Amino acid sequence: AQTVTQSQPEMSVQEAETVTLSCTYDTSESDYYLFWYKQPPSRQMILVIRQEAYKQQNATENRFSVNFQKAAKSFSLKISDSQLGDAAMYFCAYRRRGAGSYQLTFGKGTKLSVIP
Amino acid sequence: KAGVTQTPRYLIKTRGQQVTLSCSPISGHRSVSWYQQTPGQGLQFLFEYFSETQRNKGNFPGRFSGRQFSNSRSEMNVSTLELGDSALYLCASSLVSLRQETQYFGPGTRLLVL
């Protein structure tokens, strides 16, 4: 079974600084997706960024970028120029690619605080 | 385009009762998945429906069931509620096609069982 581990339950960052959230996963599959979702206090789960395992290039979305190390099964999220609105729970998630199911496996989450 | 909607947003029930939650996916999305979120267990997959068929089911007791209608709207039902069923229930929808398989979440239904 696939597992996703986020080893940092809580992190904090100064506004305008950069922070990196860690995620490791375990799978025997070669083709899969990895995601970072953000869950603010409103509890709405918002997609931050997506990475396809077959792509060697790291995904970026504005201030958000990932460092995807397939061999190490590592998928970290870097947030640059942190803003107060970035404060939230961040979940790393895995999904096997292919027909049959869209089941996501989530990590336990990292609570990010942004200090003004 | 409207996002995923879930109703009701909040529910209070007592032990032994049953509850039905509803999820309307993004227009055109045919896959709907349900997740339970609790402080202790985190986010756990309940089941997924595609074209009115359950494609996959998580490790939950038979008290948890669901269905999907021809318009892709989905409902989940929990019978004989237990205190441990108190949770945030999240629904996610996805467009089933190559390269467009990201799941988008609704705001959730918060269920409190007394």
C-alpha cells in the first residue's frame, strides 16, 4: 500500500521569506501523480500544485514550486515570498495514475504559520 | 464555472440515527470521491464513483454507503451513527480524461454526532 509521510507537523515562516515543506512517499508504482493541497481555516481544500511522476521538470505555480526527487521518493514544496494568506494546513497527496480509481492518499499535514 | 458544492454544511445528529450527505460535482466532472477528515486519523478515502458505479472503496464499515446519479451528483449515507463518525466529510470531483485528472474539493460537511 502507498504511504505518504509529512515529518513536520508545524512550521513557521516570516512574511516575505521562503519556507520548504517536506514530503516523502512510498510506492511500488512508476506512474503516479503527487499533489500539494492547502486547507485554510475555512476547511476548503485547495489545490496548490501538481506533479506528474513521468515529468522530470519540477512543477511551479507562481510563488509555489516543488523539488521532486523520484528516486528518493521525495516531494517538497517551496513557498517563496510568503504571505499572510499562506497560513494553512498543507497536505501532500499521492495518486496512482491509470484507470480504475482516483483515490488520493494523504499525509498527516503540516500546519504553516506566517509571522507578520 | 461553479465549484463543487456540498449540502448541508453542518449537521448535528445523535447516536443511532442515520444521515445523508450530498455532493454536486463541477459541471462535466464524472468522478466523485468522498473523504473523511478527523483530527486523529487525518484524511481517509471512503469511496469513489464514476458513471454511477462505485470504482473503489476504502476501509470503512458497511454503515457507510454511497451512490451516484445519472447527473453525476453523489450522496453518501451513514447509518447507525456512532460518536466516532463525527468528522468533516469532503467530496471531490474530477474530469476523467488524460492529463486532466486533478481532483477539486468541495467545502465539506461537518457532522457532529452526540
